[in-house]
Amino acid sequence: MKNLAPSYLKHQFLIAMPHMDDPNFAQTLTYIVEHNANGAMGLVINRPQALTLADVLEQLRPEQLAPARCQHIQIHSGGPVQTDRGFVLHPTGPVFQATVELEGLSLSTSQDVLFAIADGSGPEHSLIALGYAGWDAGQLDAELATNAWLTCPFDPAILFEVDSDQRLHAAAARLGVNLSLLSTQAGHA
């Protein structure tokens, strides 16, 4: 019998199945930043908060008024882990103090990316999230085995060109799936 290497989901989307009852992940679309034998890390990309970039900048630079455009840049809830830590997904291009390349996409975690976005010199497209989703070794694989998630190839248009409230359905549609037609009951034949 041939030994099969594990299938990792780095740089893909996870679509929460309708029967997902964990309130942290029900009706979410998550971008997988890393997935290996040690576990997985992702960012939920369709849960905007009431917070804007202007609110965050007010905390970081209280002495300086944020530009008006910052009032319209939403901050997303990236997941339930370290909800005070910021993450910015953006197309590869400018490199900031803490930037990791992710196959045509970059993840920056330093404050300089926020200041660059505010000043208009940052990446043209970005998604700013507080917190992240984390899975221990084997945990995500087990959830996949119980049909908690659908996987979808990454599509930058879904991340950067589709409104937050439409991203989940856009990713499902890319697979030819209409989530509203799926049963909320998991079953096995």
C-alpha cells in the first residue's frame, strides 16, 4: 500500500458548511495562511466589525487625525485567537517591516502597513483583520473529515473585489455550490 502524503490547504479558502454550529466559524469564509503537520492558521475574511481603520489609527497615533478615507476602511474579525493582533492581506508588492510572501499574496503584521494605507502609499487592495483562526496538529484535518468545511482554490477577486457579505457565496459559487440548497444536517452514506 502506498503511503500518501497529507494534503495541506495553504493558500486556499475554507467555506463553512451550513451545519457549522461553532459561532466563531458559522457562515464564514477563511483564507488559509499556513497548514502543515503542526496545525493551521487562517483569517476569516467575511466578518467586518464596526471598527474602521480610523478607529485603529486613533489608538496607534492619538495625536494625529486619520485621513477621511480611513473612516470607510473596515476592520474584519479574523478569528477568535489573539483578537488584539492585526493582520493585513494584500497583493504582493510593497514589503513592510513584517511581511510574509504567500504565493502572489502578502501578509503584513507591522503597523507601518496601516500607516501606509492611511497615507495612500500602501497597497491598492487590502483586507485588515484583528485576530486569527488557529487549529492544532490534525484538528483541521479532523474537521474536514466530518464535512465541516468545503475547500476552494484561492481567488484574489473574491478577497479584494467582492463585498464582505458576498464572499462566502462567491467562493461556493466558484465550486458550483449553492449553500442555501445544502442541508444543515451532516450525513454519511
